[in-house]
Amino acid sequence: MNITRAAFIEGKSPYAYIPAFNVSLFLSANEEDVVTAIDYGYPAGTVLPTKVVDDLGDGELRIAFDFDGVIADDESETDYQDGKLEDFYQHETDNQHIPHKCKNQPKSL
């Protein structure tokens, strides 16, 4: 992971630094910080604890997202639940040029 910036903020929420750091996705184990970032319109996700033992020989970082209904609305999930898997894939392919709707309306800073 190419980390280029860091901030020491005495325990305060770091969401205010998202624009200054040009953050594309804010990830934190602090759920309150994540919710605040989302409330202000930033893409964010909670990092959950894991019991997986890290393979030190594997240098690849893998991150899984529950995107629908969390970061964006659950339109794609609804389409999947209403039809067959093939229909879901076709819907996603046909609409790949259309951005997902945000789940929450951003607050003003």
C-alpha cells in the first residue's frame, strides 16, 4: 500500500482531512468516524476485525465490500433478488456507464 500522508489528530475524527488528503475511500475501524464521513458525502467503510492469520509470504492486499445498501443504494441487490443471476449480470452490464445512487444525501460541511 502506497501511503503518502498521515495526520496525528489527538483522537479527533479524521474525516475533515479527507478533501485535503484527496482520499478516494475512507476506511476505519472506528464506525462512528465512518458514519460521520458518509454523512458528509464521502465514500467510507468500516474495517471489521478478523481472525484470519496473515500469510507473510503473500504481499497482496484484499478488501471485500458490501457495496449495495451500504455505500450506494441497493438497486442492484433488488434487481438480483427479483430475477435470475443472468438477469442481474445483464442489468449490471447494460448500466455500467450509470453511477450508483448514493445511499445517503451528504450533509454540508
